Amino acid sequence: MEPYTDKLSVGNATIDTQHKNLIAMVNGIEAMIKARDNFALPQAFEQIEHWLCIHFTDEEDIARAIKFSFAGNKREHNYMLKELQRMKTELVNKDGIWSDGAAEHYSNFLSSWITNHVINEDMLIKPALKNYPYNFKPE
């Protein structure tokens, strides 16, 4: 997937920095999948799941603080966490070995989900965030 660019900025330092880091993590996982680095993949999934939980909580806290409706985004967050759990479970159940088709599917899923989520869901908050400083954090 493409690296983070300013066109993905939602106008908040916390969210933008987390998006940048999550995109780098997805790129790392994609590289591990392509290299068949089955030893590192389960740990990488644990790490991205952990950081997604932090990111989703931060996004939701910011949305709540600025009184932005976040219901659709929350559904997407829950969907992604369930999919990550499913991928991780499948990887463990197959002893770290996915078929070529499954590996390509999961690689494409991760990169397209994060890009589409930022562009289609997270960008909805951008107009509301224009009324706050870039480094706004809820108290």
C-alpha cells in the first residue's frame, strides 16, 4: 500500500500520527505475508490489533468531545477488530502457513480496509475538526 500522505490528514495530530503508524504497520505485515515470515506474523497481528484498539478509542474520544456522530465509524472499527481476530485465528490454526490465495487476500484486505476506512469514514470528521486546533485532545 502507498505510504501515508497529507491527503489522508483528517486535521488532528493524534489521529493523523496514528494513521501514519498504522499504515506503516500494515505495510510491514504485507511484507511479512509476501515473504512468508510465518514466525513474525502472529506477533505483528497482536501488535496491530493492540494499536488499532488504542487508535479507535482515541478517535471515538475525539469525536465525542467535538459532538460528532461516530456510529458508522464505530461499526467499521468493530468489523475490523473481528476480521483481525479471524485472520489471526486462521493463521494459528494453519500453523502459520496460508495458501497463496489466502495470503494475497489478507494482504489486499488489510491495505484496502485501512485506506478505504480513512478516506470514506474518518474523513467525515475533518470538517468538524477544522474548528479545533490541530493538536486538540479531549480532556
